[in-house]
Amino acid sequence: MGLAFAGMLMASCADSPTAVADYQVVPMPLEITAASQGSFLLKSGETICYTAGNEKMKKNAEFLAAFIKEQTGIALKVAEGDGEEGIVLRLGLEADSPEAYRLKVDDRKVEISAPSEAGVFYGIQTLRKSVSVHEGAGAVELPAASDRNGGNQRLAALQLPWYDARCGPPHVQHG
């Protein structure tokens, strides 16, 4: 009896499974560079940092946190500031298009940088597509990589239909 109880206790304390993100999303980023080692473990309690005093960036951060919570059950915090760990949404990337972005993942952080709030939003789209449909995951492993989009994300998002079973028939997603 005691051994059976110990087995049940161990099973109930087991961690939820860890899902692995997939960067092969549509539309494909302009460039994806895999790092040789490391990954970021997205888990409850991590913080999404955004540019202080910027309401659009705050909305971007809140959107990402809500999506991750809904799709995975992972609860993220949102905070102003320029973090060096967790998920960092940053303005200041120099690019030809305001909708360009760079998504960089290492073992300490996921950084989405862009010249504008719209570019950050499109970087968020790539990240959310990478981690979507991992319901019940205790964590999501994001392999270390760098991906860059030259700003064609909006055009692709307007042209590509996507299907979400909660919304009924396929429709066009407008970024």
C-alpha cells in the first residue's frame, strides 16, 4: 500500500511536458540562423519587458502574454523596462522597412527588435506561431536562433488565409 501511494505521489508531482517551438512558420522569415547550442525555456513566471512609456508596446506585450496563456497555460508577467532576461520587446532596429524585425533567442532571453511598434508586432506573430497549439505544456523550449524579416510580413499576413477552429471557416488574418 505504501509503495502504491509513493508511486501515485511521484506521478502527481511530475512536471508537465515540455514542448519544442518550431520556427518553420508561414510566412517564413527572410532568414533563420540556428545557434550551435542552447535554448530558452519559456515557463510561467517569465517577464515580457517593453519600452517604458510606450502604450503600443505595452499592448504588444499584453497581446503576447494573453496568447501564450491561452495556447499553453503558461502565465507571463508584463513589465516596463529594458530587460536582459525573459522576453524583451525593443525598438531601435535599423532597417529599410518599419515593419522589419529581428527575433533572437539565446539561453537567457527572447528578443524581438524592430524600427517600429508594427515591426515588433510582426515579430510577435512569428514567435506566437512557433509556440502555438502546445496546450498543457509545462514549458516551451525555444532553440537558440536568430531570425530576420525584411518587412514583407504584413503583405504575407494579408494574403495568407489561416484556419482557427474557434472562429469557424478560414478567413484572412489582418495583422
